[in-house]
Amino acid sequence: MIVRIRGRALPDGEYVDLYADGDRWTTDPVPGADLVAEGWLLPGLVDAHTHPGAEEPGDPMDEEILRADLHRHVDAGVTMIRSPGLPGEPPEWFGAEPGVSRAVHAGPWIAQHGQFFDGWGRRATHAELPGLAAAQAKRTGWAKIIADWQVGDEAVPSDVMTAVVEAVHAVGGRLAVHSQHAAGGEAAVAAGVDSVEHGMWLDPGLLPDMAARGTALTPTLSVFQAALGRGRNREDSPRKRWFVGGAEAHPRLIAAAAEAGVKILAGTDSRPHGRVGVEIRALAEAGLRPHEALAAGSWAAREYLGLPGLVPGAPADAVVYADDPREDLARLEHPVAVILRGVRVR
């Protein structure tokens, strides 16, 4: 079946009438096309921080779980994901199989010795980090460094992080960095990484530099909010003070980042998959305008990952809603149709 959709296309709200010519949109009528949906059109939702393929931290990659996770994303209208860290190198069909989201990934995480989850990622010395990250980025386009981990751990030093960035950029790749402590965030921003993941305890004074360099922030706000109540109920400890203090300040940081012009990306981080709508609503509750919050999980995120929106020649992805989702972001949970690679999948 040849797919046709029409309606008000975001971000501009202009009326469009689109036909899927294979995996590309066109405004030229295609003979035999069926009008499958009309309403408000988004160029597909994006989860820019998700780790499919394993049930628990440290578990190996499981293809059956991976496929099921990706189908949950698609069912939620997510037609593109970025996985800054995976339980292993994914199978060849990852991001390309019919019915599963498009994907970019950084392969397994790269961390300092003694940090991160046992069984996941690669541990390396400071001298090894640049070469290891560059080799990964050359294979997939992205690498992921764990800049900091537990309370009291040493963060990757700024000069080492700078060497990693230079090595990754030299092979045409991009670098995502996990940071939940001030020192790791400072090193990441100073080095000019491409995206800061989580960014808890990030110094707000660094936000103008991030905006100027084009460094994105993927705050994964909803996962912190979900854990905040449990964190407050724990016995007092340095870890509790770190987590509760950072999680409570995180919404203000995100609002300040948006105000400073930092590109915000919507990412869910943890299971269950298919919850990017929850993250988009959390961003709006933190102070982003609904248009900005939706952009973080749709057209702005797609542009950041190299995909155009609902224009002729763009990949034939779309999510259709009966009404403007910006007026009520809960509408994201109820798409009329999901189009992926020119095929209606929901």
C-alpha cells in the first residue's frame, strides 16, 4: 500500500499533502496512494537517550529483548532513537529492519577502570581512552564516555577529555558523555563534547559556552523525577545528598539551559521503553514551552541527528494526531497513525 497523509505539519503548522515514494516523502501525487490519516503531523518522535536490548544493568545483549524494545518505541510513535551506550555491539539489522526505529548508536560504553556497571562497556586507562573512542566512532559515528560515576570517584580529567574529543572529531565522529557530577560536566563542556547526557550538577555558568559550541544536553529528567521520592526516603549519606540535591535542582538547570540557547534532547534512559512522551511532558513542566519540549523529542532532535522533517525528499516517517499535541502533550500517547519508512506501522 502506498501511504498518503495530510494535515498541519509541525513545527510550522503549514498544511501539507504528502505521499510516500518508497522511503521518501514527496508532494507529487503517487498513483494508487491511500489516504491513511489526516490531522496534525509530526516528523516522527525521537528518543535520544535509550539503551535497549537488556533487562538489567550488566546483562548481555539479547536480540529478542532488543527487537521487543524497539517495537515498543515504534508503538509510541518513536521512529528514531539514539543509543549512547549499548550492552554490546548490536546486530546488523539494528535500526534498519522493517518495523523497528531508525537508530544511531555509540556501541558499548567506555569508562575508566573501576567505574560503571560490571559486564557492560569497556574499561580503559586515560592513555587508551582517545584511541578506543575514535575507533568506536569510526565504526558507528558516535562514541560514549563515562565522565564520572559514584560519589567520590575521580572524573575523567579535562585534558584527557579534550584528547578524546579531538580523536573522535578527527575521524568524523561525535562524542556523548555521561555526567552526573560537577567535575565531569566541567570537563565535558571545556573539551567541547557533542552532547552531555544527564548533566546533573552541571554548573549553570557553563550553559552559554555549551550554546556557543553547539553542545546538546539530554537531561533524562523523568527518570530522576521517578526516583526522587525513593531517594528522599533513604538514610542520610553522601550519596543521598548528592542524588536528592541534584535531582531537585535538575528542572531549574534545564529551564536555564533552554533560556541560554542550549539544544535540549528528549531521552528516557531506562526501562520500560516507549516513554518519550513522559519525558517531553517533564521538560514542559520544568519550564520549556510546549513547542520547545515537543521539538526536543521530534523535529529538533531529528535535525541534530541528521534527518530532515516533513519536506519533499525527507525520510518517510511521521506520527499523526487528531489535534495539535502542543495544546495538550498527553495527546502524544494517542497517535492516529505511525508511519515508518513509508509504511503504516500503527
